[in-house]
Amino acid sequence: MRGTFVIAQMAIPDFLNPAAASGRWTIGAVGLLILLFLIARRRALAKAHAARADEVEDIVMTFPKGAAGQLTIEPWMISPEVSAVFAALMRDGKEARFIGGCVRNALMHLPIHDIDIATQEPPDRVVALLEGAGIRAVPTGIEHGTITAVVNGKTFEITTLRRDISTDGRRATVAYTEDWREDAGRRDFTFNTLSADADGTIYDYFNGMQDLAHRLIRFVGRAAERVSEDRLRILRYFRFVAVYGMRIADRYEFQIVVNNAEHLAELSAERIRDELLKIVGSANHHDCVRMMFEQRIFEAILPEVKDTVWYKRLSWLDSSAIKIAQVGPDPIRRLAALIETDGAGAEAVARKLKLSRAEIDRLRRIKSPDWVAKPETSEAELRAVLSRLGAREVIDLALLEWSRRLIITPRLPKAETEAWQALLARAGTWEPIDLPIKGGDIVALGIAPGPRVSELLGGIEEWWRDGGCVASRDACLTELASRMINNTDKE
């Protein structure tokens, strides 16, 4: 009986069992509801995604033809002065854009030193528009389409879009245009063709953004044509390598630059000077100065360069090895390490480069020094030489002598290195001290104004300096009285 009962229970199908059927229908209904919910949810998400896509399309700028990116809006782009200039230039509906270096540096996250602007308006109209807006317009280069706008003491160079008619390697005859691409096509390197409007939209006609991202220097169009148009581009090529760390994109282009170096002698001294000082005062990426020497670039403009080892040691010291606020890269000091000549030769170089009177004198004094720096200089001697020469000249001479010793012994003893650092730190914090007495003090003692007063004062000043510039006014007067009594200038 027991077995029969079990068989009977097993033989009854589930769908005939009310309890089992009810459970299966419940599970099925729940599953269907879940499926319907998932389908509805998927459709809702798809609609939401499409809506967001539409919103993004509205927010993210749809770049106009020729545009390639967007600058983050920075304070210099929306300053009252910049806004006033743009408003004036665009009053008649013509376009104006930031151009060249400010766009390049903004993309590289580097400081913006000069804000240059390009416009479709011709120069005479630029002047009228600026003056009509109450902005001072200075025709700094009107023959080449350049006007300088002055607003609240800030200057902006504004240049009309141009195309070259003819060039002779030094200057170009230009015609004005409204074509942005045509203007970009006459520039030197791809990353210098970039322009941006007042809203930060970047226009890139020659793949400059990509070259900038990869730190590649590449000419616009044919390198030979660009170099023949303006020989200064030879030095600018190396300047961008030295200052910005640009890498050579094309060995053929590089060889064209090198092959044309002899034409640098055709350029004005001022143009050579400006580029040269930027190169030697730079971070010297990729050891660019050494590269220029090896490729004989200096032969046409600075034949006094015989080697670059001293320059390299000095640039390592003033840019990497020393952390003293008053010590940093200096183009005149580095130029002194680069040229092999004496004081007279240095003065000749400085005059050839049309340096300022102060720079000529400084370069000559560095190459023909009145004092030989040494790490063991005593405090009294250092105070005396600082009083006589000034902190900058002492720093110049100390850095040059230290770097010269590094050529012979790349790893100086620790004590000597620390002594050089202490000397430079002391010079960096030096504040000039005046001699405690004046010529009037000598006259008051009965000496008539004239050469004798200057003679006595000079002797006292030398005595005071030799003592480390610490003698008081009373001590100076006592020494003065002694000299007057003995009628001689004692050391």
C-alpha cells in the first residue's frame, strides 16, 4: 500500500497540482514585469543619453572652418585693455585675432610677454579705429603694416594681414590681404602660424598644434624658400631649439639652415644681437650652443667663439647647480664665457653687436678684470672688492672663475665648492655702503677746494675699503687728520 501511494503521487503532473501551478504563474508574472521594466529602463536611458548629447553639442563649440581647438580663457585675453583694442578693431565687422607667440606660449603654459594682434583692416584704418576709440596709435612699423596701440600704459603690436610680393633675405615688400591662411603661409615655423580669436578659438592652417605638442620645429612650406625670404630665420631656428626645447623634425630642413649660415653676415647687427642674446641666455636645450658651434654657425657672426666648454660649465652653474636668488642665467656673462678674447677684443665684439654703453663696459671689464676671484677670499677683502666693483661684477667674476676651474677639475673638493657658494651668497646680499666722510669734511679742516681735496678723499676711501669698509666716521676723520699733519697719503 505504501508503495502504491507513492507511485500515485509521482504520476500526477504539476500543472494538475493547484499549488504548483499557482507558484509557476507567480514566478512567470514577476519575470515578465522585470523584463518589461528593463526594456522601459533601456529606452529611457537611450532618450536621456540622446538629450545629453544634444546638450553637449550645444555647449561644446562647433569650430568654424579652419579652426582646430580652443584656448582656455585666461586673464590676459579678457583684460580691459585687450577688450578695448579688439572692440575698436572689429567695429566695422572685420576680424581680429591673437597671433604668434602669445598663442604658442599659452598652449605651452608659458608666461605671455607680448600680446600681438593681427587684423584684416589696413594700417591707416587701424589708426583711425584706434583713435576713434580713444586709444593712442603709434606707427612703429607702418610701412610693414604694424601699428602699436597704447592703452593704460600697456602696448599691443597690431599688424595687418600680409602677403609677400618680393624679398631679399633681409626685408620683404608686402601687400595687404584679408586671407588668414595666406598670412599664415608667409610665417616661419608651423607653431608660429597659430592664431586665436577673442573667444579663444584656435585656427591652425599648417598643423602647428601637432608639431607644438611633439616639440617639433618645422618650416611652413619649403624650408629653402622660407630661409631665402629672411636669413634671420636661421638664428630663429636655433633660438626655438635653445629656448623652447624644440626637436629637429626634418634633417633635410636642418641641413638647409646650416648651408645658409654664411648669409647671416648680411643681416643687421641689431637683428643678430637680439637673437644671439636670447640663445646664449636660454636654458640651452639639447646643448644648442654646442650644436651651433659644431655646425659652424658662429663663423659668420661671432668668429671669436673657439669652443663652448666654458659656456657649458657656466650655464650649468647659473641655471642648475646654484640656488641663490641673485644668481641666474645672464646673456652678457655667458657671452663672455663663449668668446675667446681680451678686454679690447670683447669691447670690439660688443660694439659690433651694437650693445648698450653699459653692456660694452661690462663685457670689457669681465674679460679684463680688476680682481681675480678666489674661493678663499677673506671677508675684509670681499667687502672691499664689493664696495669697489659692486655686487654684479663680483658675481660675474666669481662664476666665471669657478666655471673655469670646473673645466680642469669637474669635481672640485667639497670645501672649495662650499666656499664659492658662500662667496656668491655674500655678494648676493651685499648692500652698498657709503664712505662715512665727504669732501666737505676735508674743506672744513682748512683744505681749499681743489685737487688736494679729491686726493685726500681718495686716499681715505682706499684705506677704508682695505679695512673692509668698517671704519667709522670718527676713525676716518682721525686718519684724515693724521695724513694732513704728515702731508702725505698713507696706505
